[in-house]
Amino acid sequence: MDADRMGSVSRNIGSQLPLDLLSELSKESPRPSAIPLISVDQDGLPHVALVSYFELFLVRRRLHFFIHRSSRTTKFLRTRRSCTLAFMHMDYVYYVKGWARWLHDSEQRSVFRLQVESVMQDFPTVDERSVSLKHGIRFEGEEADIHERIKIREMVRSQSMKPAG
């Protein structure tokens, strides 16, 4: 079956995060969007969790994230490590695939660094161009919860930037 009749087409664009995604992840005030984080459960089946841009951050252009320490997602990532983050935006859709490396636990959160293996860019085929994604998965949160996540993100980022010694 040719690509135009199969629906959306994804293409591997390498193992580096694209510039538009790097720009989005570098914002001090991220958009109120959620990103599906797909890991592998104990039966080898996909397990989906949602993380926000507030829980994602870059350190030296490497993607890091934190999730609740006692979650099933944390357990699966610490056991199997493989995961995909699906970034959906009206201007792009990227599937970032890789290996999550557990770094440390805080009181309530586990921090991971993603070793990116491949980035898939999804784009509409010719017959799908009249239909477009208006926005990804959006959320609302209490100001205090959002500030807590920003604080955690900045704390982990500053610790990760310190020279090893």
C-alpha cells in the first residue's frame, strides 16, 4: 500500500531533538500541555502515563523528566527502561523513543534522563492536509502545583549542571 493511502506517515529524523522541540522544552513558562509517556509493563504491553511540559526539562540539550516516585510508570521505567514520549502540537508531532535512565529519587519524585535513540516525525499525507491538529492534550492546574513542578525542575537542573567532582 502506498504512503498516501495508509494515513499519516512517520519518518525517522535521527537521534537529535529537533530545534522546534528544543525551543519548546527550553521555555521558562512551558505551555499547559500533557505529553503521553509510553513505557512497557510487566506483561510486555504498552503502559501510558501523562507528563506535563512542567515535568520535562533540558540539561545540556539532554531531555530529563520526573514522575511520581511510587507510580507504576516509575517501576516499569526502572525495570525495562524503554519508552516513547509523544509530543503533539498543531505545528508538529514527534515520537521521541529511547531509554530512560533513573538518576535519583526525591521525596515524591523520580528523576530520569532519556537517552534518545530515534525521533520520528509524523506528518499528514496529501489526502489528510485539510484536517489538522488544533492542539495537543491540554490540562489545567492549581498555581501552587505548577510552581511546585517548576521548582523541582529548576532544582534538578541546577544540580545536574554542577561539575562532577
